[in-house]
Amino acid sequence: MRKGIATWHPGFLLLLYLVVGTAAAEEATIVDVQKIWDEAPHNAFTDLIRYKDHWYCVFREGQGHVSPDGALRVLRSEDGKTWTSAALVTSETGDLRDAKITITPDNKLMLAGASALHPPSEIRHQSLVWFSDDGTNWSEPVEVGDPNFWLWRITWRKGTAYGIGYATGKDAPRMIRLYRSTDGRTFETLVPNLFDEGYPNETSMIFLPDETALCVLRRDGTPNEALLGKAQPPYTEWTWQGLGKRVGGPHALQLPDGRIVVAGGDYPGGATTRLWWLDPKESTLEEIVKLPSGGDTSYPGLVWHDGLLWVSYYSSHEGKTSIYLARVKLPGAG
């Protein structure tokens, strides 16, 4: 006769409780989510960094998702809870878009974005960078990369900046180009045509301890499956494998324990912002958690701090397109 649960041995019940409890503890936990900015009609396309014991969140403000008045807002916080505006970077000649922020080898903040130039300019987009040592006072813009190649995100590795630009010219082939720089101001072309199938565009690069470069690549054509690129120094020869899904506004971060998190937009059933584990050997993504999000959303920034993953992103799930900051406790992370 099968025993009911009430007649199971107490020691077995304790073991079952411990096993189930451990499994539950291995799930990611969203510690908290807060809206940190919504003052513009449209607030979007974020990045996040920690610099000189302060948090900096950067993003675009404008009248809409695409509008001629785009400017780059810089927020600062001491504790990650109370945020104030440190700067607003504007342009009279173009719509500034997709703010990204890094720290240079000489310990300056480097803000990057692209200007969608106003007519009658023959150039559609020009990538720009600005520099600051306090987050408030920024240099004049420096043009980087080629005209009509949107240098979307810059990654520093051992004193060298790497960035991938995607072609935006009206009749230009859909392709991406790999650049590098030693000073963050003058970028040389390392690979003129890095990939050209399925409208490749937004990217995130990381470098593993063994110097392997990984690149998560968004595609919006046919096919629109995101890809994982891999290369060894000097990063001129790449292999590409499908990741099994479309990912919008991708960002990747390697944790201190070696695991890799990818964040970005997911689309089945309506757009949301999600986190995944990346297995670089198998080129697979395994979902970690969906952040509170929907509608117009994605473009996350990622920082690992004090045992938590801090994620900036934007979303319109509460009506107005606003900037959010989430803190996530990841399974197995100290």
C-alpha cells in the first residue's frame, strides 16, 4: 500500500523540505525596482556605471521615441535611491541618441552616443563622445568612427577601446564594422565588414580572462535571430552562431564568478526586458528573470555591486515611457 504524506518518516520530510527550499532559493529574486526619472515626454535607452563611489545613469530624453530634440541626460546618485540631474548634453545640429557610458584608462567618464543630423545634412548619423571627471562638466563632442556608422557601445580592454558600428546610410549595405582606439578619440577600423546578414546592428562586447572576445549581436532583418560572435586576438577573425531568439538593445556582463549575464528586449507576446544566462560554449540563452516592463522597453545598463546585479532600463508598462532601476539577487551569487 502507498503511504500518504502524513505517514512519511519525519527525517525524509525534513530532507524533502531542504531540497525544495534549496531549489526555490536558486531562483533569481528581484530585490526592488524603482522609477528614477520620467520628467521628459519620452525617457529611454539607458546605461549605468559606478564611478568615484557614485552611480551614474545616462539616457536619452525627447518628445518621442524618434524626435529631433533628443538630448542625453546624466543622473547621479550616492546611494542608488535618490537621483539628481548632473548634466544635460544637447546639440543644435542633431537628435542625440542611445547614451552609453564607460570609464577610460585615465579614470575619466566617457559618454558616447550618436547624432541623427538634421536636414539638410547629407550625413544621417555621426557617432560622438564626451569626457568628464565629475559627471557634470563635459568636454566638447568628439566625432569618432565613420559617418553613417553608428558606434553603438564602447568596451575598454587593457588600455584599448573597442566598438562596433552599424551602417545607417540610406543606400548603404546592412553591415557592422569593428573599430579600436588607444585614446577614445581616434578610432581606426580593425575589421571593415564584420558581419552583413539579417540587418545586424546593436552589439555588446565582453572580453574573457583568456582574451577571448564575445559579441552579442542584434539583428532585425531576415533572419532576425541574435548571434554570438567569438574571436581571439587580434580580433580580426570571427565566428558567429545563433542564440535562438531576437534580442533588442543587448548588453552583456561577466560576473566575478565567471558566469555571463545578457540583458535586453524579448519580443514574443509583446516586448519585455529580460535577463538571461549566456553559455558561450553552447551559444545558448537561459532565462533568469523578466523585469517589470512592457510596451516601449529595453536598452539596459548592467553593474555588479555588493552581491547584486543593478539594472537600468526603460519601459512604458505604467503608461509613460520612464527610466527604471532594478536590483536582482542572482542564484549562486555571493
